[in-house]
Amino acid sequence: MTFTLPSAGKRVPAEWEPLRALWLAWPHNPDTWPGHFDEIPDRFAAFIQAAVRFTDVHLIGSPELKASAVPDRFNLPGQRYRVTWFEIPTNDCWIRDYGPTFVVGDSESNNAAGRQAIDWTFNSWGGKYPPWNLDNAATASIIDAANWQRVDGGLCVEGGALEWDGTGRLLTTTDCLITDTRNPGLVREQAVAMLEQLCGAREVVWVDGGALQGDDTDGHIDQLARFIDATNLVVAVATDPSDPNYDGLEANFEQLTEWGQRTTPNVTVHRLPTPPPRMVDGTRVPESYCNFLRLGPDALLVPAFGHQPSDDRATETLTSIARLQSPMIEVVSVNCRELIWGLGALHCASCNEPQVT
């Protein structure tokens, strides 16, 4: 299958392309899971154990956290992939949002950029949870450790707000970019121009039907719509019309279905139902199977939230779509019932570093 690449000669690789490593940040902030932190290290360890079957894992944290993370416990004899510890302090574990955006050059256009990593500004989703200084500084350290060329992004952007298809098509939401709490005075045209220049975006789709109740990011796209491959997209929907999320998610689905019919190449849009509403300490948690994690061409990790019928349906749906392009892909369910209490799941807690040949 051949696609037209961005004219800028650079692009953000898709997450189903070969992976060099998965970056994770060891969880340590009890304020992220107030009153519910005790189970998080074990759940995160299970996440690492699932991921290291398919890729090298680069685990970051402050020096004093290494003793609690015990990274070597994940490295078993004869295991192909390894967990490596990097002493990079953080405020929180949501590395998708403060980690870099990796951009590769198009060899056919002799683009000299080759391997660039965009260091966006991070301010904790519009200043919601201070302090965030360590998270914002961690990006440059990750880029240096990964040996990419650092590029200052010049905008306040979270990685979970950007969904790329590998050919320059980008899905995002207005409320996560064009806001006074992140980028005062910025207008869409300016944002698009910078995304074109820095990342090779050739088409930007603003998905603004509605976000999930309980989502403190203002509507990250990685909770709403995700590419399985360049011609298949899943969109979170609610099954119960009385669900407060129902109308907004349906609007997203309708917008993206219409877009999928007119973009090139066409995109088939699939419904990915969310589980029934669940409250934790009086607040709805934003459970969405769109927060799956693709580990290159070989694996897809699906969050499970403890509602078995919904979990099974999501795994079956994602498996059937993923195997249209990757018949041998392995799909693994990962328990995120406790992790989501911190308002994020697998994709939020990870950052994909692509393999560049």
C-alpha cells in the first residue's frame, strides 16, 4: 500500500511501525491516585511485564525510586527484550504527555533532519497539577538519552493530544491546543503551520464533538479516536443514550465517518464502545478502550477496566480490525481498573520511540 508522504519531507511514524523502545516513568506520586496508590506499583509492574515481551522498555525515575521499581526483576534469562533504568526525575508517570514527539526524515527527499525529537512545553494540562517542572525538563533528558536531535516545539502540547497515521494525517482537539491556559493567543492557522513545519503534518482534523466525563486533559484524542492502521480508525462511543458522554461521542463518530470518506486514502471508521459509567470517590473515571497501546507491528495492549462484557467486546473488536493488516499480531489485555483512578491508562503512561533504519 503506497501513500503520499508530507511535502515537508518529514513525518511522525505510526505506532504500528517498528519500535526501538517504549519509554515509561515509574509511578510515585500518591496525589495522582489519592487514597488509592497502594495497588499502583504492582499494576504498573504487570504493565511492564506485558510490554517487555515485545520491545525494550526504558524506565525513568529519580535515583531514589530505583530501589522500589527494581528494574532488573523484569529481565529474565533468555529474554529477548530488556528493561533499562534511566535516572530522569519526574513529577508524575504520564510520559505520553510530556515525552517527545519523534519525527523522521523522508530518505527519498534527502531530508537532512533524519531523527528529530520535538520538545514541546508541558504545563500539566493547563496548569492543573503543580509542580510540573520535572516533567517538563524530563523531555530533553529523554531525547539526549535516546540520541535524537532535540527541536524546541515552541508550543504547549501534550502527546496524548496528537494522533498520527504515519503519512502526515493528524487528529487533535481544539480544547487541548487553542486555549489560553496552554497557548494564549494561538489560532488554528498558526497551530497547523507549526505542525506542518515541525512534524510534516499534511492534514489536521479537529475532532470537537465532545470529550469524556472525568477526563482532566480537556479532551485528549487518545481517549476519543485512534488509528489501528492508516485506513482503519476506532472511535469511542457510548451505548446508553442516557450516558452524558453519548451525544458528544456520537458527534465525534459522525464527523470522523464523514471525513474518512473524503480523505485520501479513505479511512473506515469503527465504533469502540466504552464500558458503563463507573464512579470512584464520587467522580466518574474516563474509561476508554481507545487508550490502547500499539507496540510496533507485533502487539497491541488493550486496557481492561473490570467490566467483563465490555472488556471482551473491546478486545475482540480491536483484534479483528488489527488483523486486517497484521494477521499475526498478538493482542494482550492489561488490567487498568486501578490505573484509571489516576485518569489515564496504557497509552497515557507510555511513549513510543520508533526504530529508524
